[in-house]
Amino acid sequence: MKSLHQNFKNIEEEIIFLKKKRKAIILSHFYQDEDIQDIADFIGDSLDLSKKAQNTNADVIVFCGVRFMAEVAKILSPNKKVIIPDIRAGCSLEESCKVEDFKKFKFENPHHIVLSYINCSAEIKAESDIIVTSSNAAKIINSLPKDQKIIFAPDKHLGGYLNRITGRKMKLWNGTCIVHETFSERELVKKKVRLANSKIIAHPECPENILKHADFIGSTSALLKFISSDNSKQFIVATEPHIIHQMKKNEPSKEFIIAPGNDGDCSCSNCPYMELNTLEKLRNCLLNLSPEISINNELILKAKKPLNFMLKLS
Ligand code: 13P
Ligand code: SF4
């Protein structure tokens, strides 16, 4: 590793120095560690992060999130250097959907439009007609003709939720988010009984048995908007718990409780992929300009089409 031979009070100061030197912008998802969220230039959900990556004039994009998010930044801004603190930061949804199996799924369902959740690899994006995120999926589906046949990958829980709210019968890929699957319905109901004045808010990646108890369902940024617009003082949060850091910052007088897992109050709903990124790795990637996201030009061109379509429609 290269050294700057410079004395810094702390690692945050070093990161800010390196960021200026590299003409970089630090983007962070709400599921990142608190110290990463606090040092980021911009923090958002998958859709807002994609838009920011497309519009920045920085030379380097440091993507503090998971790999598919950093890949989207590279696809939308191919001339920029995109780096990520830990290249191993994957996603269980992405892993569930391998391109050869997906091509077979498409072949078995001809005459279907291919809608893919942004939580998938660049190869799956290249095989898709439109990409959606949890912020714009319902709107995009509703804009398609009522009789249009659709296949949706890779999240079966999000797909099931979208089918219920749009009245469609999309064919679903059998993928899940390991984080949103950890919540226990039984423990959630027990908690709600004890905290009768609380509201349950949930991300649509949760299974139906959790979503049916929710007072509000939405993407990470929609959940953040809801806790500010709603009068309740107490919220049970069924999504990755690092988002609570922003909730507390935005609404310090309100209380946020992590939705419980099977053994009550466990921290089993932390995303193990997001957790791979740390402040030290963020510093190191700015210092070394590595690990870098690299995608071949042909794949960039193919994956860009359905992403641009999404950005146009949302
Ligand atoms: P959002 O688009 O709602 O931020 O979701 C991203 C994600 O990975 C949820 O698990
Ligand atoms: Fe993937 Fe789930 Fe982690 Fe989001 S929370 S990055 S969907 S594993």
C-alpha cells in the first residue's frame, strides 16, 4: 500500500484529505455503518444513488454499498473510475440469479417483458428490458399495458408484493434477501402487542407474513420520508437496522425499534455484505484507487439500455 507520510488526527481527516486529492465523491447507501454514512457526500436509496452517480462531475466515485450498486454507477458513468471499499460486498439476490439459469427462464417464458430488480448482476441487467428499484417498480409496472406478460427477477417477495398491489400476475424468479427473511412474524406481533401505539414500517423485500402487519411499506428513502410525515412517536422497523441511524438523525424525538428475529432482539438482520465495507477499507481504496469496478464495454452498453429506460420512466 502507498503511504502519504502525512499526519492526520484521525481516519476521517485522512479520508477527507484523500477525497479532495482524488477529486472523488463518496456515495453511501443507508445500510452502511454509521461512520461511513456520516462521512459520505451523498446518502440515498438505490434509485437516488444511481441518479447521483450519473450526474456527478467528480473524477472518482467511491461507492459505499454493495457491488451491484457500484456496477450501476460504472454503467451509468463509464468514463469515471468507480471504486468500492470491499469488492466482495455481494448480495444474496444477485447470487440467486445466475445468467445461464436466467436465460433458460426467459426461454421458458416467451412473449414476456423482462423486469429486473436493480439488485442483480450487470449480466442479468443486460438480459432485461427494464430495471426497477423498490421506489419506482409499481409506477413502472402500472405504465405497462394491462395484458402485458411480465417476468420479474430476482426477488420473489418484492415481486409478490408488486403483484398484490398492481393486480398483475408476474412470473417470479425464486430469489430472496437473506436479511429481510430473518424477521419473525410471531416476535413482531408480540412486540406490537407490547408497544400498542407504535407503527410497523417495512421494506418490500420482507416476506408477505411480515408485510401484512405493516402500517407502511416502502423503499429505504420512502421509509425515511414516512417517519417524518407521520405523527407517531414510535416505529418498529423491518429492514436493515443501519437505516435507524438516519432515522434518529432526522427525527431525534422519535423512537425506532428493530423488528425482531426468531430469538427476539438479535442483530441477525444486519446485512453481512454491506458490513464488509469499513472506514479503514474506505481510506485504503481512496489511497490505492482500488478495488476498482471494471466492466467490458459491450456489457456496459447492453446493461445501460434497461437502466436508462428505468431512469426515463421514474
Ligand atoms: P432501496 O432501493 O430501498 O434502498 O433497497 C436496496 C436494498 O438492497 C434493500 O435491501
Ligand atoms: Fe442484498 Fe439484502 Fe443486503 Fe440489500 S439487504 S444488499 S438485498 S442481501
